[in-house]
Amino acid sequence: MSVTPLAAHPSARPAPAFRGRIGRDARSGHYAVPRRYRLHLAAADPDCLRIAVTHSLLGLERACPVTFLPAVPDCADGGHSALRPLYDASAHRYTGPALAPVLSDDWSGRIVSSHGPDIARDLARRFGGGRPTLYPCAAESQIEAVERMCGQGIEEAAQRAGAADAPEAERAAALDTLLGTLGVLERGLGSHAHLISNQITAPDVELWVALVQLDTVHRHHLDAAAVHRVADHPALWAYARRLAAHPAFGAHLDLDAIARRHHARCQGLEAAGAAVQILDWKTHTAEVTTVRPQVERP
């Protein structure tokens, strides 16, 4: 399907503390060596969930081990105590929260990157030889367009539409943006199984995680009528349901963890949409939850 990008505007997400990259050879400093690097993920976090799905699609369990963190950070600043030694070793007098995701270098004991999109791209491009092509050549503009649609047209628009302290006109405009974005995706997926290719690629991971967040987090702050309008995109939600049954997707979907993270972080008011579930995610992932990838936990 063709994808038209939205106009860019600054992201509300905090800037990552580290943005190192994995290169092709030894001259890059951080070059691709199996089992040199380690991922630290809290799968209830959407950035971490995207990386976890990407990691599983690529079959990198041996090449790049994963340590999963608790759903709710255990530090008062919103960080993870298990990551604090890595942050302290990687930045002199670092005072910010120790956030996931993290890609660390076991050789040096330091962090390479805490930027989710860079981590996902480097996993696919530097360790992806002979593996699925998640970032097809010459498709970067389409990939970036989908990322923007999901980030701004779905996630940010849903947040604004459910902000109880925002003016009614602003919430209505945000809901229109959300529904408009879903409509574009609905029309494209009505005739295509995937977003930009005939197989799963990175944009499918991006959209699937955005839809998970929309149904498990954002709808709790929308009114029931709005949620019914969101649900009225049968091709889009059938697509989400189909991907949830894929082991690389469903095995990482921890609904209880997402709920705990949401309740721990959320300061908004719950609305009537909380009672209108769009998908029964537990049913669609039941067959894959018994084969969760083997991971290490702190």
C-alpha cells in the first residue's frame, strides 16, 4: 500500500541519553559480533515491545541475548535500578533516570544506545544476514512515513483525544486525526496483507505496537462512542489479530504488565471507553504464549 507521510513536529518522548550505532567493521568501534551485545527490555513499554518483536522475527536469541526488566520501574525517577550500573559506567555523573530500552556492550560494560529506532535498525542491518528483510532497500521513506503515522496520527492523537483537561475542540480535532489515520490504514490493508511488502517488515511491527497501545492503554481515556468509531475498521483490527497469533508478536504481549505500567504512570481520568474492548488479545495469543522466547531476567 502507498503511504503518505504526515508533517513532522517535535516528539514528546524524552531524548535518548545514548545514541551509539553498530557499524559494519572494527573501525566503527561497535561492530557486529555475536554475543557481544545485550538487550535490556521492559516489554510493557512500546519502544521495548517493538525491539522485542524485531529481535524475535530476526531469530537473534543466541546472537544478542535479552534481559527482560520488570513492567513497572522500581526507581522514584521512573528508571530501573538494574540499569543504573550501566548508566553510571557509561556517563560521568549521569543524573537522569535509567530507562529502557538499552543495548549494552558486554565487552566494555557500557551502553551503546538507548534509542529504540536505532537499536531496531542496527539489529536488522548488522545481524540480519540470511534473515528476514525488515528494512527493504529503497523503502526508507515509506518506513519513516509509517513511523510518523503511528507516532503522531495514532499514539499522540489518541493521547490528546483522551486528555480530560484539554478543550473540547482540541480533543475533537485529535480524534478526527486519529480516525483519519486509521481510515487511511484501513483502506490500504483492505487489499494488502502487510503495509509495504508481501511479507512482514518493520512498519508492520510499528503499526501493530501502536494498535496494541491504542486498545490496551489509550481507549481507557476515550468515551465509548469514540472507541466504537475506532473499532469500526475491520481490516485493520483483523490485521492486528492476525499478527498477534504470530509467535514473534504474541509471545511478547504481556497484557498484565501493560496494565500495571499504565496504572503506575497514568494521571488521567478513566472514561467510558475503558469498558469497550476492541480485541480479545488473550484469545488471539493463547497459542503462542506457551512458547515465549527464553530470556534472562535480573
